Amino acid sequence: MTKGHIISGTARALTSFAKSAKSLPLDAFNTLEIPFGAIWGEHDTVIPLSQAETLAKHISQLSLHVILGAAHIPMETHPEECDALVLSLLQQSVAALSNPK
């Protein structure tokens, strides 16, 4: 089993983000003019896929990418697939920024 990486301040940063995100309305994301994506593990039991699907229903420019067979940390168990998705999402964002509507 692979151990996760420990980075100083990570827990504090994630806790801070979680507290601030509670008050962020989902519609706020629809004001962004760039595409963005979420990479989710099919078998995530920490934050179930159903929550990601709810996000995708409320955020028009969110593309949801489900990693089949993955759980909560797909970038550790399926790194090649996640890397390819991240690169694709970055390319889409760069293209959107280069060609604003």
C-alpha cells in the first residue's frame, strides 16, 4: 500500500478551504469564463461520486472525469490516466483564455 505524502501545512490549508467553501454558492462558478474539470474516483467513499455528479449538474462548464476502479485518491492509484486528464484540462483552459468570447 502506498503511503500518502505529508506536506507541512496541508491539513491546515484543506481545513481552511473546507470552511470557506461551505458558504460559496455553486452558481458562483458559472460566472467563470474558463472550463474546468473534476477528476473523481469511481469508488470514492470519502466524497461519493454522487456529490461530483451534483456539482456537474449545477456548474455548466465543469467536466467531470470519473476514473474507473479508483477510490478517493486516483492520482496515486491511476497516475497516468490522471496526468493525461490534467494536461487535457490545462490545454482547454489555455485555449479558452487565448480565445475569449
